Amino acid sequence: MGSVLRTALATVAAAPMLGSAANAVADFASGNDLLLWCSGFDDYDRTKCTGYIMAVADLIRHAPVDGWKGCLPPTVTNFQVRDVTIQYLESHPEARRLGGGGLVAHALATAFRCR
């Protein structure tokens, strides 16, 4: 198992222990970092991008991250979640300096609103 996957899994596993402080994991990377990883040509960076986004996606299904809660359908794919996030980051350059986790949560909560 790669180190990125181990890190993402550890983040998801730790989420229940964080309780309402789930946003504590949000600032490991900025939106600029995340967009750089997602746009990179390096397999490691793209895997890091997807792992980070999927970890946040798993978290917001159970608890708000930076106040954002998403209701992702069970049929949504990793690629769709990644695309929604990248589109959000590209459309909001003024926000990219903020924590990546909160930006991912905002993008996903906007795209996959809870009813």
C-alpha cells in the first residue's frame, strides 16, 4: 500500500476521534497546493490529490468539515468528486490560499447538497 493511501486511510480512520473538530485535518495543504498536485504530471502528485479529496469526501458524509456537510450519493465516483473539486479550485483563485480540506468540503457540499 502506498504512503499516500496509508495517509488518506489514517485520516479517515481518525475522523471519528476528532468529533466536531474534523476541520483540524483541513490545513495540511492549501488550495494552491491541492490544485498543483491535481494538475501535475507526476503520478505521485495526482494520487496525493485524489487521496486528499477522497479523505475529505469521506469525512463530510459523517460530520461537517469547516461547517460544510455534503450528501454524496453512493454512486458518485472518485473521478467525479475530484473533477468537482478541481473545477471549484479553478473557479475560485481568491480562495486557494485557504485550507484545502475546507475548500474541498465547500466544493462537495455545494455540488452535492443535502435535502
